[in-house]
Amino acid sequence: MKRKKAYFIDAGYVVREGKTYVTLLLKGRKTVKLYYQQDPYFLVEGPVERADEFLNIETQRKNGELTSPKDVKIVEKQVGLEKKRFIKVMCRIPADVPVIRQAIPFPCYEYSIPFARRFIYDMQISPFDIITYEREGRFIRKILKIQSKEAPKLKILAFDIETYNPVGAPREHKDPIIMISYAGDKKGVISCKKSKNRFVETVKDEKQMLERFVEIVKQENPDVLVGYNSATFDLPYLKARSDVLGIKLDLGRFRGHLREMKKGLIKGFEIKGRIHFDIYPIARLFGFIGVIKVQKYTLDAVAEDVLGKKKIDVKKEEIWKLWDSGDIDKLAEYSLVDSELTKALGERFLPLEVEMSSVAKMPLFQTSLSTSGQLVESLLMFHACRRKMIIPRRPAGESVFERINAPIQGAFVKLPEPGIYENMAVLDFRGLYPSIIVSYNIDPGTLVEDGEAVHLSPTNAKFSEKETGLIPEVLDYLVDMRSKIKGELKELDKESEEYIRISARSQALKILSNSFYGYLGYARSRWYSRPCAESVTAWGRKHINETIEKAEKQGFQVLYADTDSVFLIYREKNDVLKFMNDINNELPEKMELELEGFYPRGVFVSKKGEEKGAKKKYALLAEDGRIKIRGFELVRRDWSKVAKQTQKQVLEAILIDGSKEKAVKIIREMIQEISSGKVPLEMLAISTQLNKNPGSYEVKSPELSAAKKMIKAGMTAEKGSMISYVVGKKGTTISEKAEPIELAKDYDPEYYISHQILPAVMKIMKELGYDEYSMRHGGKQQSLDSFF
DNA sequence: GCCGTAGGACTACCA
DNA sequence: ACTGGTAGTCCTACGGCG
């Protein structure tokens, strides 16, 4: 028997002659697919001594065939703090698990774990580990050794298709694909029209174009096929056209097949033997967790934000015109740039996804379609398996509903006193919630009714100290690993591959660690625990409030606090450092208060129409001259550029120049400019996302009305669309006046002055003693002592 | 029927 | 389809007034 070594890339399974085999995609000198026989199973909490009787159970598969358990075993598993014996029911094929389980009148566990992932958890392998195995033909007889090493270099090929559709959206059965571009080691465009561009390869017809594309994929033989929105557009379209033209779209390795699938709410398109990597859902997740910040999730917007590069400007409606004109040079270039941008985004996001996959123990393709909650869940399942703990079941529908309807109390936010301040220090708790979970051993399994040596939470929940809980243990490991890695990072050249990989790992660890608290309080979580989640936030509130009290006792003025941060006014920087030290000496070992920064100047504003300060809204001038802005309209995408730009300039005038006169001048000039009617419409557009389909709204709104106008004009506006509209002159209500930017002809100056510019700047100018009238009409400053 | 406003729907932000 | 806390806009329903 041959002994071999290779990177473990992906797992799937096949059923052959009634037996189940895990398929392993392995990357060594060559990339191979090998088989490993393993039976699916689930666990039963029932009469262990009569386990053999389970073998007599006979039940029907979906197709009517009869089946029964293949074998039963007795296994010991931990439940909470005790050990219990379970019956392990071995099945013949994965599809038997749900049917046999339903025939068993006892509580069952671990019956809804995808088989390939079950293999990863049982073998304790991470994606991209190196395994040593004994091979006999196409079969793995034994897996001998598992080593974690850096992930292998994965080869990428990006692609993009263009379709011919003179009306509306392309129709698969009718509208042909006119171009396919790709970018890997080689790049190019395949088309059936001629172009002067060297990179365009001309073929006879659409059928040849598809065949040529398949050929190129085979030649390049990428590990990862990258597209943008390719799971819901390019690949299904390619598949449909192939069917129409009667050819096989053989994009996979080893006669791999294609399959549309769904993971949660996210659609995927599986290419067996390769990893299909759709940038779109990944960009959505990264937007959600704050890795990137974009206005909308188009290739153009994401590429600009992430790479600082834009697409070639060709509108979707123009594609068929360019094609018909016969001169396809520009179109080919456009298509190629799309593939190149997609490739660059793939290269940018792949390292992070690879690390997330390896940390969370979830194959890369599935990782790319996962939410952070699913990744945390996978990681916990892996370690529960290692610790021989029973994996909790997913909650039933009713309990999900109950959980959603009983939210837990969250963080504390201190009300700021509006004003302009100098010499501020911001301190924050590093990884507050993770450090609380670790310090107090918060876990559903360590929760006890009473007993000695317990951590008593402010909500009176008790957590045993006897054994480290699953969640605190895993979290501590992640946090520890991250701090080690951060040390290594300092030694490395920022341009090196090593640095990119390790910083991706650090980021993956951070994302995962920060998701644990949310996961504890997530209604669909397997490890949901109300007392645990409540205790985390309660301890958080306790720590931040105690910090505020102690700061005040030491004579600091505490301006503001939110969740894990405090804003102080100081006289000497040393006082702050000393205070921080004092606090840290009293904190549990894993918790730490850090200096976020010193800020020479900062501004807090009041809530609209009230004297009270506004929370989550402030601007700080850092020592290096940069301005840190939170919550203001200028960081929101649903305000017009004019308003945001004016507000930004006003804040800069006040914080950097310390000149309110300059601020006044900026505002007056902008009001003038708007009144003149000369402001370009794109400066006035307000962008809002539709989170529902246009038909399902209860109330009218400007964005909805604009969306309806778009639909009427033949454009698409649906759930998820970003609607950009300008408030025009025609109509009475704002909704009536709202025109989609694509159709807008004019704008209403009065609206922009009193609904955009003034609300955005008045909350700041009010702190300087100006009122709205004086801003509009050039009156004098009102009372109040001058600040500067 | 008009006016002003409280409250709800909705979005996007902070941590 | 990870959590809760928060500001703010626009619309709508409602009550007071005449």
C-alpha cells in the first residue's frame, strides 16, 4: 500500500453499491479525488441495554425501498456536566439518517449534520491541513497523520459572460451568450465576432464559444473558479445555454457535475472538483461584518472600494447596441476588465476565506456561502466532537419564535452633554464580550443551579469553575492564537505573502471571536442560552459603569461611553495612563482596558429638536490631524452628497481650523449654490435600499415611489435594490416629488436647503450659538460665549 | 376640512 | 438568518378647532 501526503481541500460523498464513501479532494503533486468508506450515523438517548433491537427497525426510503440500520454501538458522551451513554445508530447511506431517525421513539441527536462535515469533525481535520494516508487505487484505507501547515497556493480563474438582450433582462432560452471573458494565468475574451483587440479569440458560433471556454478551464485547471454574482447569473445561464445547444458544460474536474444549491438563504452553484467562489455573497457578508464598506454591492462599487479601480463605463442596456454595431472592441475590453477585476477581488478575498474555512472547519465553498453564525456553529460542533460532547439540536420553529420575541437587554450607552471639548482620551476594553465569556466561564454547559466556586453574574446566573466550558475554551484558544499571530506579524514585511496570509488569519480569528456572543443570543443557534447571553451583557454593563465611576472619582470628566468605551477629559496624559493601569490591576486576567487614543478636540451634538445630547454621534480630531466621525449624516449612505459634503467641511472648519466663521461661510455659499439651481443632480441623489419587494410595503416613502417610477419606465427595482432618487419640483409630498436619478430632470432647492443641508449642519452650528434663521438669512450670531 | 403632532414603519448607523 | 441600542425621515391617523 502506498503512503502519501497531500493537502486536504474539500470533502463530499458518493454512494456506490449501497455503501457510503467520503470523497476527498487532495492537492499534492497532482490534484486527486480519493474515496474513503465511512458510515453515516446519528445518536439516540434510549435503552442502551436493548440497543440491538434497533437493528430490527425497518423503514422506507423516499423511493419506497426498505432500509434498516447497518449496525449499532454504544458510545459515551458528555451532556452538560455529566456523562451519558448513547446508542450510535450506523446507517448505510446519508439519506437513511432522517428516515431511520423518524422511526425511533426516543430523543435523537446529531442527525442533521451534513455528511462531509461529519467526516471533518470525526476525523478532526481542518480544510487545508496536510494529511498522510495509505492509498490503494482510488481508495484511502487509512488516514495516519494530520498536520496543520500554511494553506497551499490555490490557482484562480475568473470569468464573466455577456449576453444579448435588446429588451429587459436576458432570457436563458432565447438570448445568446455573445462573449465570455476569463482571467487566470492567461486572460482573454472568446467571441464569435471579430475584434482588433489581440486578446479576442474568434469562434464560429455560440456553441463553439462554450466549448472553447470549457477547454480553457480544463487547460488552466484552476482550483478556484471566481465570478461576480456567478451563482445566480453566469453559471445558471451557461448551464441553460449549454442545454439549449445540446452540449455538456464540463467545468469540473474528474467528470465533475454542476449543481445549484442553497445554504440557508444564500444561493450557491457547486462545481465538483473545483471551488466555485462567487464574490457577491462574500462582499455582502464582509459588508455586514464591517470588513468592507460600500454603497451598493455591484462589481463596480466593490472593486472601487476594495481595489480603487473602476469598470469601463458601459451600461447594461448598451451591450446589445455595441454588439449590433459590429465594432466590439469596446465591449470586449469591458468584458475583460470585468474578469480582471473579479480576479483581483478573488485574490483579495480568498486568503481571508481560506483562513475562515480553516479556523471554522468548514470547506471553503461552504464557507463562502456561510454567515458568521454558521461558522461559529461549525467550529463549536468540531470541538464538541473532540470533547465527546453531544451536539445540541437546532431549535424548533416555536422556540425560535419565542426567543425572537423576548430580546435580551444589551449594552449601556451614556448620554453625552452636547458641546465642543478639548483634550479627550478614549479608552476601550479589548474584545469586551469575548474576554467576559472567557473570564467568567460563560457556557450553557457550565451554568449551574447552585454550588461552590461559582462566578455569580449580575443577573444572578451561576457559572461553575470546575471545568472550562466548550465556548470559553474555544474562544480562549482563538484569542490566544490571535495575540501570538499579531506578534509574528510585527516581524514581517508588509508586502510579503507571509504577511498577507498571517494577517488574514488574524482577521479570521477576530471575526470568529467577535461572533460568539451574537451566536449565544441567536434564536436559531444550537447553543442558544438566554442566561448566558444576558450575563455577558450584564457583566459588560457592570464593567463599563464601574470604569465610569472610578474615572469620575479620580476627577476625570466622563463625556460619553458606549458598550466598551469611555471618553474622558484629561489634564495630563499621564493621569490617563495611570488610571488605566489602576483599572487593569483590578480586572480579571483576560480582560484589558486599552488606550484607543488622545484627541485634541471633539464635538458632541444634541438630538434634533431637543436639548439632550445625541448618542452614537460624534466627531473627534486625532493628534495626527485625522478626523474620526461616527454616526453623523455624512457617514450614512441615505443622505445626499451635498449635505454630506457640507457637513464634512463644517466639521473640518470647526475641528481643524477652529473657525466658526469659515463654517458659516461654507453653509451660506452652499445654500446660495443650491438656490441658484446649478447643483448637478448626482450631488443631490439620495440612495436607499429596498429591503422588501415594492409590493409588500405598508407605507409610502420617497424611495418606494421612485422605485415604482423605475418599474413603470421598464427598469428593475426589487428587494435588495439600491434606489437613488432626487427630490424634484413636480408634486406636493416628498414621495410624489421623488424621481429616480435615471429619470430626474430638476430638483427642489427648498427641499435640499431645509431637509438636507440645514438639518445636517444646524446640529453642529447650534453648539456654536447659531440658529437656523441666522444661517438662512445672514443674521448675527446669538449670545453664547465664543468657544475659541 | 385644515392643522399640528404622536406614533409607526423604515433605514442605517454604533458597538 | 450573530446581538441590542439609537437617531432620524417620512407617512398616517387622530384630535382639536371652526
